[in-house]
Amino acid sequence: MSHPYTLTLSCQELPGIVKAVSSFLFEHDCDIVEHQQFDDTARGQLFLRTAFVCAEDTDAERLAAAFRTVADAFGMTYQVTRDQPQRVLVMVSKLGHCLNDLIFRWRAGSLGAELVAVVSNHEDLRSMAEAAGLPFFHVSLTAATKREAEERLLELVDGYRADLVVLARYMQVLSEETCTALKGRAINIHHSFLPGFKGAKPYHQAFDRGVKLVGATAHYVTSDLDEGPIIEQEVIRIDHTYDPRALATVGQDAEALALSRAVRWHSERRVLLNGHSTVVFR
């Protein structure tokens, strides 16, 4: 029986990196099954993802410790992980299209992650979550209770051992403290009309302006609202025949597609941060 692992790393471009990585894996009786790298010549950085299997069930932390010698020689930032589904806690408000899509893909086995709970500031999507066998938590949130609500959220993240938090059209802004606590493990989705069409009824605003493209952006959550490193974007071409309702329907399709891809790629350790952007090994 083979046991799967993934090595991801970034460092300055230097000769001999791939040889050092492959030699290390060979010496530890590991077999490479997928290898991808990106040389960012503009920044002089190299990004690498190598999936491999070991004949013996080896602790990932032990492999990571053994790899330290190679990493130090090249100044690498790296991670070795045992391949297993990421545990995902989903946050929602009233719109259910993204949650419904995540549930469908999770049940179909194509999400690459395991949904473990749903948290919402409204009761609207309780039946959808519970029909899928997911525990649903209503955490009421007002300006006066924001701190307590976010403390409860972080308790649930810890309690369910969530590796990733997905804001699937959660219509509240997380505090800077919560964004910091979830850094690198929280993904948000929003329509790509921002920053052009802010506020209420963005699809009505887009209709009035005669837009020709509808899109959505999935990105990591940061304290800078909707400005985190982008993981995936989806765009759909439309024309003058689309009224605001049709625009919203197309937009929801784009949101669901972009979000599910971002969740899967993150869960499969295919996303590496590159400053304020990302490298995504699809």
C-alpha cells in the first residue's frame, strides 16, 4: 500500500533545486507521482509542488524535519503534508446557491474536501444544511454583539477542527482580529463588479450600465475588504437581452464555480502565496 504526501515550497531561483528535491525523495524511498513548478522571473522566485507516495506510512512531520537540511541550503519556505481531505466549515447568510453547490460536490466526491458544519447569522439555510447531514449553528450578529459572535465562530472552528473556513456569500465583514486568526485558511466569494458597482443591487447597476461580462472572484480573506490574494475568477459573457434577474442567475453560477474550484485547489495544496497574489498549480 502506498501513502500519499505533498511537498510545497518557494524560494529564490537557484540551480539544483529540483535535483535536491528528487534526490531527497529517492533517498527516503518515495516515488514522485506529480510535479509542477513555476519560475517567477520577474521576482526571481521559484514555486514548486510535488506529490509523492511512500511505501511505508511515514509521519509528515518527520519527513518535514528530515527535509530541513535541503530547505536551509536553498532558503526555502516549505510544507510537507499527508494527503487527506481538508475539513471545511461554511459560513452563509441568506443566499444558498454556493452552499448548495458545495454540498453537491462534497456528496459527489469532487470537492476534494469534507464539509463539517455550517454557521449563519440567519436561519434561512438551516433546512438545506441539515438535509445534507451537516450541523447548523445560528450565530446572531449585530453591531453590539459582533465580538461575541466572532468568538463563537472561532470556537466552532476549533471544535470542529476546521482546516478551512469558506464564506459562501456570508454578508458580514469579519474583524481584523478574526481575519488574522484565520489568515491563509479562509476563502471568500463575491461578484466581480466590485469596486465598480458597490452596495445594494449590483446586478441592477450592471444592467443599467449595459455590462457585457458577469464574473466572480474567490480570494483569501484579509482585513482589507475584498482585496485578499485571488485564487480563482470565473467570467461569463452576456448581452443586452439579460435583465437584472437573468444577470443575477448567471452571476450565481459564476460564484459557485469559482468558489468550488478555489476550495478544491486549496484543499489539494495547489495554491501558494506569491506576495499579494497566488500561484495555482491546477
